[in-house]
Amino acid sequence: MIYMDNAATSWPKPPEVIHAVVRCMKKYGANPGRSGHRMAVQAGQILLYAREMLCELFNLRDPFQIIFTYNCTDALNLAIKGSVLPGDHVITTSMEHNAVVRPLKELEKQGLELTIVPASPDGVVDPNDIRKAIKPNTRLIVTTHASNVTGTIMPVEEIGKIARSHGIPYLVDAAQTAGVLPIDLSKLPIDMLAFPGHKGLLGPQGTGGLYIYPGTKLRHIREGGTGSQSESLFQPDILPDKYESGTMNTPGISGLGAAVKEILKHGQRKIYFHEKRLGKFFWEALSQLKKIKLYGPADPFMRTGIISINIGNKDSSEVCNLLDERYRIAVRGGLHCAPLAHKTIGTFCQGTIRFSYGFFNSLDEIKYCIRALEEISRE
């Protein structure tokens, strides 16, 4: 199987990740922070280690600025619902995943005011359009870092500067960029960054996190046991306990810590340029095939490891099934849980065939995909 669905979940996982999960389950799979015995202490150390690895990756000093969540969607729900109230105004874009749009639309039913800034047909957002949308009651700006449909990288630094100049918190959805693009949170004007553990970070499913900039006001949306201040009937106000209730996914987080260590060992620069080389070759070859329509920016440095296409008027899901059954190529077709993005690029009815390559894909695999698409387009 040639796996080209890394935008959904990266695969294969590094052996070190699998070993870390199994080792945790076998040797110290106790409940972190709930007991004083050595297994519980070891489990707590695993969580701290993973936070420290993420701090090194994102260039942070305080590991407790990282809140562990079940996935990126969970982190986005915490950040959005903990930031705004009925009557507040939120700005987002037409390139967002439903993990952003659906919580906002649900809050809109309860009195939230929402502005969706349109992007260009390539999925590019103009920061000035964000600026123009700001109102006196704007309490949050939320954008994706890169589109999960076209891979288009958003100007988050420019948007963040606009948000900071108006005193508005800025939330970034890094579902497609964490582990793939360099993210220096000591320099970027970002107040909250939501990320999954199972995509570019190469970790297990069921892991994710939320970075919270010091001083950011964020209500907790879940209460429960934390292992701290157990004498109190109220949620602790300390980090990370304020936002981490209930038993943590210790085996998954153990794997996540090992995964980030592997990224740091290989070096993000190496991963970044490997994907850019694959993307440049892939795009240029596909652009020579007459029946293939490409979406998003042609410049590989303006997008992540995603290339979305269509072949004439063929149904995108049918082509994906053909790629799987005949060629053993795993891709994703349809709307990718981002209907607004597809409306923006004009593919809402047809969807797209999304190829998302990663660090473990090779140039030979890209060439095989090109030959397969060439054969299908001739049919």
C-alpha cells in the first residue's frame, strides 16, 4: 500500500512510538498524579517528558503552557468555547475545517456574532480583510495555519500582529502544520495554538494539545478530578490542571513524546525540505496532464504536503476507490470535513482527490501515483 493520506493521520508510525506505547502499558500504565506509588510517579514523569519535548519543538520554556487534549478538535472546542460569550464577535475564514466552523455555528445559535472572511480561489486569506472585519465587540480571531483541502499556508504572523495591536486573542488551528512547519511560539504573535498528536507530530491517535500564551483568559469547559487540591469542590486554577480533568491518555502521550523526540532527532529542516521536494515534483508532473485540475498555490513553499486534484468531471470518491482497489494507493476524496473551503475553491459539488504525502513517502511512490493518474485520466 502506498499511503498518501497523512493529512488525516500520519502512517507509518516510527518504531520508537510503538515501543513507547507498549512499554507504558507493560511497565508503568498507572494513573498519573493520583497516587504516590512508583508506577503513578513514572506515569506523571511521562506526561512531563512529552510536554518538555513539545516545548523544545515549539521553542517554549514553560511545559505547563501545553495542555493535553484528546485531539485537535477537543483543543479547538476548549479554546473557542472558553473564550467567548453570547454577544461577542468572532472572526474566522472560509478555509476552516468543521472543527472550527461547527463550534462557532453552535455558539451563533446562542447569540454569538460571527464573521467569515472569504479567501481567494487558491485558499489565500488577505490579512487586511481580517483587519476590516474587526468590531468593538470582537473577542476572538481564529484561523487555520494551513488548509486541509489545498494545503495553503495562511499568513498567521501578519494576522497575529493585527490581533495583538487590537488586544484580541488569536487562535490558530495547527492540525496540518504541527511537526511539519517550524513553529516558534516564542516569536509568533499567537495566543492559542491547537494541534493533534497523530498527524505531522507522528504520534498515536487520541492525543493532542493546546498551547496557551501567558495571561490569556480562558474559561475551563470541563470539571472533574485532577489529582490536585482534592479538598476543594471547585476546579483548580493552576496549569495544566485547570483544563485537564479525568484520567489522561498516558500510553498515547508516551508515544507522542517519543514521536516528537524522533522529529527533533531527524530535524524539522530535513522533514520540511523533503516534503517540498516531493511536492514540487508531484505538482509539476501533474500540471502536464491535460485532464487533471489542480487546486491551491503552485509554489510548494506556499502549501503543506497536500495536493488536491480532480480528473475531468469524474466523481472524486469514485477515483479514490479506483486508486485503492486497482493501484493500492490510499488517498481521500470528497469534502474533507471542510465544506466552506470547497465552496471557496469551487469544488463543493465534486469534492477533490487529496494526496497528502509525508516524511516517510519517497520520490518513487510519487512517480507511481503520477503513472496511476495518467492511466486513469486516459480512460
